[in-house]
Amino acid sequence: MIEYLATLVIAAILLLMTSSNFRPVIDRSRVTAAMSEFHTAILLARAEAMRRQTRIDVIPLDSKDWSKGWLVLIDVNNNQQLDAGDVLLHHSQSETKGLAVEAKLRDSKKSYLAFDTSGRPRSAASSQIPQIGSFIFAVSAQRLKIIISFLGRVRVCDPDKDSATC
């Protein structure tokens, strides 16, 4: 019995020593999963805007806090929030522990993305002004960045490894 307890104590000590080494790997996995889900929502919004021939918006669940999740919708009254009469196409609620999302968009009055019938990002104020920018997803020290171009193309980069091009 004593040998068994000693083995368990040694195993527990080894587990505690190695678990802290895996924290960056776990955080990287979390930020990658959240960013990938958001990337998919953006691609869905762009494709649906072209398919349905109407503007499609991507908005945060909680006003400006993208870390709680996002909605893809047809925003009938152009107010960047889900109201009666709006058509909800996708709902994503983030359950990523410790996720922080920083949005840097051209129209910073409200936090949203909108795609027009050509698949290009546009501002809510004018179809002539693109809503371009970036989102940085972070969990602890692990970060990934999504960049939305003038044409609506989306690319992902690591701001810590590709600082010159990211």
C-alpha cells in the first residue's frame, strides 16, 4: 500500500511539473479554434451576401465584445443589432476560456462587419465606404490576427511571428 501511495505521489508531482509546459499549447489550441469559428462566420456572411443579393452583417453578441460570440444576420433596419424582422443566419456563442478579441475596423462607432451583394465589406453608413480592418484573437500570450481586405478577402496571420506582414 505504501509503495502504491508513493507511486501516486511521484506521478502527481510529474504531472504538475509537465502541465505548466503544456499551457501555451492549450492556449494556442483555444485561440485557433475561436479564430477559426469566426473566420467561418465571415466566409458564410460573404457567401450569403452574394447568394441572396442582399447585405449580410456579422455583429457581436454583446454590443462591442466579440469574445462572447457573434451573429450572422440580414439586418433589415441597418442598426447592427438583432431585432424583430431581422433574419438570423448563424449564431455562435464563444465558450473559449480567457478569450479576448480586439477589433480594429474603419467604422469604429459600432462594431460590425457587413458584406454587400458583390461580397465586399461595406460600412453601414455608405455602400461606397468599405468596412475594412482586423481582429486579434488572444488567449494568454497566444495571438492570431484576421485581416479583412477591401475586396472582402480574409487572411489569418500570427502577429508575433509575422510582424512585418501581419
